Amino acid sequence: MIYLNGTFMPIEEARISVLDRGFIFGDGVYEVIPAYSHTPFRLSEHLLRLQHSLDGIRLENPHTNSEWSELLEQIIARNSSDDQYLYLHVTRGVARRDHAFPKGVAPTVFIMSNPLLPPPAELLATGATAITAVDNRWLRCDIKGISLLPNVLLRQMAIDAGALETVLIRDGFMTEGSASNIFVVKKGLLLAPPKNNLMLPGITYDVVLELAEEHGIPHEVRAISEQEVRAADELLLTSSTKEVMPITRLDGRQVGGGVPGTMFALFYRLYQDYKDKVMRRGAVHTP
């Protein structure tokens, strides 16, 4: 069951005009929110990022946070999985094809749910493989826009190489992954690239840094050079759907000892404990 422009329906019945600006121009934004035991995780933070993306493309938010919360609760209730990932998608609506913003047009609002499956235990035990590539995307990667063709091509490079992810390098420094954030570990120090227009501000990225601060784990947020990435003792991948995952091979070479390291084991445990704790409270940071 999905939600489209005011109506809940089976996804097979959903229809959108070919003149929707999301279809014609990729003129819209999206958000992905995990839900554990039917409860959205860090909902306020996700809705704040959605607002940032809408502001970035100068599109008025069609709903208040309370309205979004109610819609998401209904979507969760109408789908059967205990754990789900919620995809919500807002475009500038339907209008004749013209680059200029149309006036008086209602936005298109679409929400769907899919089962949220944990990363395979084997992958967590052995670690993921990744490749590197030049970050050739536009300069507003902080906007979670639906125009994802560069990310699609960069991620496909990893798939073609038998890898899980592509680590992106721009002007000699790491930005993020094609669909994730990346952390570097060197000599017990956790390194995170700073939030700016060249990376998406990840919700799980925030959780990792909060946990590092709470538990006194040495960490720095600063620019990370390509050389530091390649010389890392550990690389950690984070995202809302993959949570925290180790990268143990990069461009065909092993990272550190070639197996998941102690920093990954620590953050994996801390993240699961944090998630369990906040889910036991019933809801986290609800609007």
C-alpha cells in the first residue's frame, strides 16, 4: 500500500502524469526513513533534512511535521513488515514543459514502504568491498534530490567491479559514497568528512558522531585526503538502510588487516544498543 496525492492505494493502481516535473526534469526531493517495530527512527532529523532539501530547490513543504508523521504512521500500519524503510518523494507537480517554475501547481506527494532487511551476517563478518571514483556530481549534494543519475552511474561502477560501494574523491579529498557516508579510522582515531554542500548530511553519520562523543572515542571532523583513505586501518560505511558496515577491500587491496576491525565492532555494538534503547521508548525524536 502506498500514498499518492491524498489517497492510499495498492502500488499497482498508482498513476502519475507524464508531465509531472519529477518525470520531466527530476525536479523534486526525497527522503528515506527506517522504521523499527513499526516506529520511524529519528523522524525529526529526517524531516529536518527533508525541509533542507525542499528549501534548497525552493519548493514549499506540502505538510507540517505532524501531518508527515500521521501519513507515515498510516503507511507503516498498512504494510505488514515489522521493520520497514519508508520512501517519501515530493516533486514540483504537473505542468506544461517549461524550465521556469510553474505557478499555482500542487506538488506531487508519494510515499511507499518496503521491508527493511538487516545486512547479511556474512557481509558483516567479512566486510564489504569498494572502489574509488572521481566525484563528478553537481555542487549541491546536500540536497537529497531525485535527480540521481550521477549516483546511479557511480554505484553501477561498483556493481560492475563486484563491489558494494563507490567511495568518491573530489580534488584529492573524500566526500562520501555513492549511496552512503564513509568514515576513516587511523591509529584509533575516527575521522569524518565535514558536512558541506559536497555531501549529503547522513542521519546515521550523525548517530556515529554522537556515539563517539558520548563514549569518549577519539574523533575528528575534517577534510580527509585520498591518501588517508588508502592508508586507513579501517573504513566504515553508514546509511539509514545499511546502518554501520565495514569496508575491508578498496580498489582490490585490503584495508588494514583485511578483516572487520575493532572500531567497526565497537560502533556496530553501540549503534545496535542505541537503536534498541530508543525503540524501547516507543518513538524517537518525534515531531
